[in-house]
Amino acid sequence: MNEKKQTFDSQCVVIIFQSVISKFRLVHEMDCMLKRSRTLPEVGLVTLLAAAIVIWSANVALGEDMSALFALSSPGRSTFTTDNQEVLLGLNQEGGSGLSSYSQYLFGYFNMRVKMIPGNSAGTVTTFYFTSFGDAHDELDFEFLGNVTGQPIILQTNIYASGKGDREQRIFLWFDPTLDFHNYTILWNPQQVVFYVDGVPIRVYPNVEAATGVPYLKSQLMYAMGTIWDGDSWATEGGRVKIDWDNAPFIASYRDYFADACTDNDASTTCAMAKWWSQPQLQALDDSLIGQLDWVKKNYMVYDYCNDYARFNGTPPECAYTRPTSILYNTNSSLSSSAPSPTSSPFSVNPSSPGPSPVLSMSSRTLKYAQPIILLSTSLIILHISMQAGF
């Protein structure tokens, strides 16, 4: 077999099969296929069908046994579904409930599919977040602030580093999160933290500790958590709208949790730098991703702590950066701060959505329909490789 062809095949196979564990990423694999097939057309079939295996593998892997990954609090208000594929967290007048991962993590790529409380959820707070413990704890938060029927739920993100928080950003979503499950993703490596919703980056927190002295999340193991609780003292219109307990219990649903991470057994920078989610293309947002981030801020942002000059008597130093200072990029780039009126509905118009970022999310429904084709593709791969080998 041609030595050059072998080299190209090997490079593509490494890229493709390393990404099987990520489940949601296909862009780099497709890029590999196109580049290799343009150079050596005979390689295209093998790489194309190998990518099909990635999709098939993702289909098999989706539907995690949530009971093997999480412990539940308040058993009377939280439960696993009978197939253990889903967690239902409930809130009533007696209290809320939560889930907590058995594993701890230091850097990784994480995804949870969540369906929010339907109907009148005013005063409730539903979360998916990561946290350590103690006065100097680290924390990464997705917090969903309930609202009255017909009004949009607000997504608040927050970041604590070495015990310092007060970094809230709030956005409307460009869909109704109560109608179906959606992907809420965190990419956390030694250079940056990126929050994604259905593959679209909504927030970045770069590592600028060396330049600013602002702590970065780099040394504390964190648990994955989910909760639902009574926040009616502040969650909806600053606490003006209270929980209507006649609508209780309030139920939020969690499923398809995925983590590719450094865990409590191998949590180190060395571990992180060997992972796909710490490779150069994911150590800082490129111009395209910053453009997507600008789109979110321009069309859906409700509040940004970076613009709350009265609260902080100025601008927090990390707000000047969208890329880590240790990466050779233009660190003077800043994000648009324009925001829609809090009274405008984000569901009426979807202005030129940029689509998902290179960290893609694929629904199990889509994968299910593709499975028969993928099984055929697998057979063709075996046949093609056998013919190339002369069997």
C-alpha cells in the first residue's frame, strides 16, 4: 500500500476515533475527510465510512444510566424514571431537590440535556452547575429563572473562582426550553471556560490570571450538580412575582449526561493537555465563534455584570478579554454589550442564527434514524479494508 496513503489514513483514523468519546463533535472529522480525499481520492471511502461509525457509536452511547452517575437528594421529590435514563427533580412547599455526581472533575467537556418546568414557573430556580466546596470554592453555573406562563425563562450564568463570584450574565433563549430537551454544555480547559446552548457559545471566561491577577479555575475538583429550589425572593422580576404553589409540584427533567474529563483519579494539567478539548483550536475562541457570541449578546442579553459600572465602581478587569492572555491572539477584542429590551419576546423573531459552533450537539432522534445506513456503512468499511489488504 502506498506509504503516503497509509499516513493520511492513519491521521484521519486517529482524529475520527479519538472523537468517538465526545459524541457531539463531527466538524474536525469532516474536515479531515475532505482534505484527505481531495489529496488522495481513494482514501475518501474509508474515512467517510469511519466517520459513520462515530455517529453510530454516539447513538449507542446516548441514553446514559443516570442512576450510575448521580445520587439524588430529597427522595420524595426526586426520582429516576423506570429505565434510569432520566432524572425528575421536583419542588413543592416542603422543599426542592437535587442531583450530585459521584465523580469529581478538574477540566473537561460536559453536556446535560434538560427540559424546564412547563407552565407558570415564576419564582423557581432550576440549575445545572459544577462546584467545589469551602469559602474559596470554584463554581460554574447554568441557572434558569422561572417566569409566568407566556413569558420567557431567563438563563443566568455565573462563575466563582477562588470564592469570588458576582459575575452574573443573563440572556433570553431563542427557543422555549419547556417544550423539549436542549443541550447545555461547558468546555473547561486550562485556557478558557465556554458555556454553550445547543452548540452556540453564549459565554466565555478566559484565563487571564497572569495579566490581571483575576483567579482562574485551575486547581479545585468540582462535582456536577443539578437542583430545583424556591428563589421567589429574587428570581422573577426581582422577587415581585412569587411562586404560585397551586401549580406545584414543579418538575424539571435531566437526561443524557456526558463527561469527557480529568477525574479525581487523574486530575492534572498533564491529563488535560492530552485531551481533544484542550487542543490548540479549543484553547481560545476564533473570530467565527466570537461572532456567534456577539450575536447572542446583541439579540438576547438582558444583564451583563461587565456593564454594571455602579455596582463595581468601574469595569471588572477580566471583562476586557475574550481570549486567554497566554495565547497569541488579539486580546484587545471585546464583545458587543448591546442588549434587547427585557420586555421583548425572544421567540417572535430569530435573527440570522449563526448555527451551532464546532462543538456540535446531535439529538438521539436524528441518530436513531441514521442507524440503518450506518450499519450498512460499517459492513462496507470491512469489505473495503479487506479488498485493500488483498484478502
